[in-house]
Amino acid sequence: MTGPSPSLSRTMGNDHARLDEAWERIRGTERAELRREWFEAYRADLVYHVEIEEREMFPRLAAAGPADALLVGRLREEHREILEVLDRIGAAIDGPIDRLGVLDVELVTLLWAHNAREETTAYPRWDELAGPDEAARIRSALDRSSSPE
């Protein structure tokens, strides 16, 4: 017998942790060819995570009220900033690892603040608003991510 499905907060938080681990692996390798391969998979997964939030979660959350709409606006702006840093990293990923230093710090700083905001405000609010079918659809979508083990 299986227990209840995990909350969407837990599912999305776990995905943040998985993405953080993938980034740590990328920044820890000296092999440029592996860094590129792992980075492309990481970027695809992070973009997919953002797309799920923006397509599946944010519209309902923004419609819930003015405070929620403000939160969604801020999260969307943070998504744009994160994706812009990823583009700059993509342009530098094949070079020496030390060239990524400032970009690495910028990405990790943005993600730390953004993920904390989502995990403490947006995701719990979503748990209040979403029905079980919506949560199950998002969990299923996240199961299709592509980062290498």
C-alpha cells in the first residue's frame, strides 16, 4: 500500500535540491567536455522547471489575490535574471573553470534567494490552492527531467 503523495512544496523543493547537486557536479569538474555536456542537461532541466512553474503554477497563484500576484511578478523577474546568467555561463563554460567564478557566485546567489522565496511562500500557497489532479500533473511532469545521474 502506498502512502499519500508528497506535497507539491516537497516535490518542487526536492527538484531544487536535485538541480543544486547537478550544479555542484558541474562546477567540480576540470574536464571541459564533461562540463559542457552536464551544463546543457542542467540548463535544460532548470529551464523545464521554470516553464512548469510559469505555465502550471503561476497563473493560478497570481489569480488568487493581489499579494500573490505581486509574489508571482517577483518570481518571474527572478526567473529572467537566472536564465540570463545561464546564458552567460553557457558562453563561458568551455573555458578554464576559474572564468566561471563570478558567474558561479551570481547564479548560486540568485538561486539561493529565489528558491528560499519559492519554498517558504509560493509553494506552500500553491499547496493551499491546487487540487490533487493539478499537483499530480506537475509531479508527473517533473519525473520526466533529464539531468544525468
